[in-house]
Amino acid sequence: MEEAKAYIETGILELYVLGQLNALEQLEVEEMAAKYPEIKEEITAIEIAMEHYALSHAIQPTSGLEKQIFERITPATTNTTAKEKPEAKIVPLYNDNSASTIRSLRFALVACIALLVISTGALYSAHSSLTLANQQIASLSLDKQKFASTVSYITDENKDLQKIAAISSDPTWTPVKLSGTKISPKANLVVYWHKAGHHVVLDNTKMALPENDADHQYQLWAMVNGKPVDLGVFDAQSQPKKLLVTMKEIGNAQAFAVTLEKRGGSVNPTMEKMVVLGGVTI
Amino acid sequence: MAATKKISLSEEDLVRALKGQETIAIQALYDMYSGALLGVISRIVQHSEVAEDLLQETFIKIWNSAENYDSSKGRLFTWMINVARNLAIDKIRSKDFRNSSKNQDIENNVDFIDSQKRLTFNADTLGLRDLVTALKPEFNDVLNMVYFKGYTHVEAAEELNLPLGTVKTRIRMAIMELRKHFN
């Protein structure tokens, strides 16, 4: 309250109403007026007094003036004052420009949308053909893998067949026929033995052994001076992976035999499980 | 124009209409305040034709810059009279105006206008002469220099060779007297 009263008494409010203050001082008065209602009231009282004072010193203008002012502010009569106010001419021109700009922008927008729709369609169709192509590529590569493995199998098989043919006609290779024993009279097997090179090869094409199960394997033995020597294990399958199976090497043997042993083979042959046996005839 | 056709609106309605660019606002403002505005303009520029041109410019400016008026900062008339006074002061300080009115004595504006135009006071401003005599002349002179002659209060202080504080006090005293008289 005290601050407001002291502020009123400085006379700054009168100068404010008379338009005598600079922008900064005006702002200060306006802040004070917003803060203290009595300052705001004081300003209004000063304003009203000055209004009365101005009204009491009024000079009536000549009667035509009112009409001139209305002509200048009424939009309908803009044309009559166009010469006086060049900006009145400029305004519609500016509006026209913006209108045409808007129109061309609208065309551009429509064109953009059309282009977007077409692009989306093209993208979608490209995407679906790409998916199709990808699927084809996947199935083709699967086919190719199958063919490649078949080809490699056939190649191996062919190589083995050639080898078998070569072994048959080569006198340095000795074919040893192993015949079935009492427990499996139908079984038989052919082993090729290269005595000088110590090579022993099983011929799967000339093998007739019952298929072994997962727990057991056939084991080939060489009988050297009455003692069995391990030449390795093999499986009897209806569809063998290889035609020729290379076994361990031996340089001297009087007979070959095959027993059924546990998987991985045994140190000594289980004689009662001997399926085939054949002596070497040179 | 007959007195019965004059339009008068409340301050709020006036401001709303003016900001809404309704021509009735200018009509009402003209009917209510053109005389008061011309009274101030005429005393600053002296020349009645120039004064009426300036009055016209004042109304155009009020119309065109209505959005700049902020009712929280003061009454509409205070803003209008400041627009009018600033236009008038700009005019008398412009080169072409000074050249054309060199022969007139700027010191005697109020007396000059009053004698030339034979001021027509409104009938309802009774007792103005009493007021003028009731105000101490030294107080009233300072207020009139600022309100009617286009002086700034600093210029008035220099002109009267008074301290700025005294000028402020005298303006305040003069307005206090006016308030007593009008309320």
C-alpha cells in the first residue's frame, strides 16, 4: 500500500497518461498497475479527467470530413481511393499471385500423389516378383545340391567300379573268396589282396552278409601262421556308400575270416560268431 | 448532421467493434471524439486545414492499427489522443511544415486558435471558465504546453527554466484540480 501511494505521488502516472514516458518507463508503470489495483484506478481517474478536459476544449470539424474518412476505411469504396492509396492496388495483385501459386501447388500435390500411387504399385509388383524369384532360386539351389551329391556319388562309384575292373584284370591282386560257415551258410564275401603292396580291399558289390545292427560290426581278420590279426571293422548295408572299402594292410596271410563283433571291433575274434572264411590260394 | 443521429457506445463495445474492423466503431469514435481530437491537433498545428487533414490521418491510423491497442494499458481515448498528438508533433517538426509556417508565432498556439476558430464549447461542459480561472495559471500553463502544444515535459522545463521535478509536480497538481472539477 505504502509503495503504491508513494509511486502515485511521484507524478509518473500523469506523465504516463500524457504519453511522456519512454518505452522502459511505460513498461515499469504497466507492471506497477498490474501489481497494485489502486495504481490502475489512479491511472483511469487521470485518463477520465484528461478526456473531460479534451472534450471541453473540443473543436468541431467541418461536416465533410466524416465522409472522407469513411470512404477511406470502407472496403466497398476502396476503388475510389485507389489513387490515394497505391497499396490498395497492390493487395489484390498479391492475392492473385498467391492464389495462382496455391493452384499450381495444388496441381503439384495431385501429381505427387499420383506418382506415389504408381510408385507404390510398381514397388509392390517388383517385391512380389522378387519373392517368387527368391523362392525359385532356393529350390534351384536345393536341386543343384542334390545333383551335385548324386554326381559325386556316381563319380566315386564309377571310380570304384573302374578300380574293381582293374583289380580283376591285374594279376598282382589276389581275389580271395570267403564262403559261409555253419551259422550263416549263405554268406559270402570277396576280398582283394595285393600281397606285394600289403593292400586289402573289400568288394561291397560281391558281399552277401546279413545286415548288422547298430550295436555290432563285422570285423575282418587275417590268419597269419594260425593267429588272427585284426584288419579293421566294416558294416554290411543293403545300399553301401562305397563299393570298395580299404582295410588295414597285411603282407602275409594264409586265410581271411569275418566275425560279428561289438561295434568298434574286438582284440580277439569271437570264433563262434565267424560268418565267412576263405583260404588264400596262390 | 443532426445531433440525434450521433452514435455512442460503451468503451468495451467500442474496443470490440474497432478490433473487429466494424465501421460502426469509427462512426461512434468520430461522433464521440472527433471534436476532442481536433481540439488537441488544432492547438498543436494551428492551421485548421492541416489540422483536419491530420484528424483524418488520425482516424485512418486508429482504424489500421487497432490491433496495437491494448486495453489493459489504458483507456481507448488516451491511446487515440496520443496517436493524434504524435501525428501533429511529427507534422510540425517536418521540414515542409516549418517552412510554410515560419510567420506564425508558435508560442501563442492556444490563444491563436481560440481567437481564430471562436471555440464552440459543448453545452454540457458548463463551468469551464470557472475551471480555467480556478486553476492556478502557472500549474495550468505547464499542462497545456504538454497537452495542447506538443512540448515534452523536458522541453517545457527548459522553456520555462524550471527544474524537471517542479514541472512534474505542476502537471500533477493541474490534473488533480481537473479531477476535482470533473468528478
